[in-house]
Amino acid sequence: MTKHRIYTMSFAGVYPHYITKAEKKGRTKEEVDEIICWLTGYSQEELERQLEKKTNMENFFSEAPQLNSSRNSIKGVICGVRIEEIEDPLMKEVRYLDKLIDELAKGKAMEKILRKP
């Protein structure tokens, strides 16, 4: 079985697209970084190191210090697929991040994006 193409892509290659999507809607790189760190447990410095190393998506998520336990409350459709129905654990992590960035670009408040009570 071959791996999905996104798994071998560099996180550093995808990251600028997250920033662009957010900035087009008046949001900031700092907010994108906050979302990524919330989801993965990376500190800002660790995130920057992963970007410098050009870590692929698979390793970016597998090396994440502490995937946020609240990420299971991320629901909805991304790229035409309902997140709750994704069976591949790594694809689910990738789509969680995509969904959070979508919510940011749609103007959702950070408290809601970060699933704060």
C-alpha cells in the first residue's frame, strides 16, 4: 500500500498556505501558530525547528509532543469528507488541522477554535 501523497510532503511546504489562507481573511500568522501548537503540543520554538528541518507531515504529527485530547471534538466536513468518518489516524490529524485553519479563516473566535469551555 502506498502512502497518501500528503504524508510525504514537508510541513514547511504546507505551512505557508495555512498562513496565506488566514491572512487573506484578516487573521494572523500568530493565530495560525497558536492553533498548531494547541493541536500538537509543540512550543513555538519546537514548531520553528520542525519548519527548519522540513519535517514531512507524517513525522510532524508522529513526533508531536502531546496531541490535544480536545481534538476529538473537532467535527464537520473538510475537503468534502466528514472528519468523524475518516478512519486513517494520520489523515484525521491532518484534517483536524485543516478544519481549524478553515474556522480561523471564517472568522471564528479563537476561544471557540481552541474548544475552550
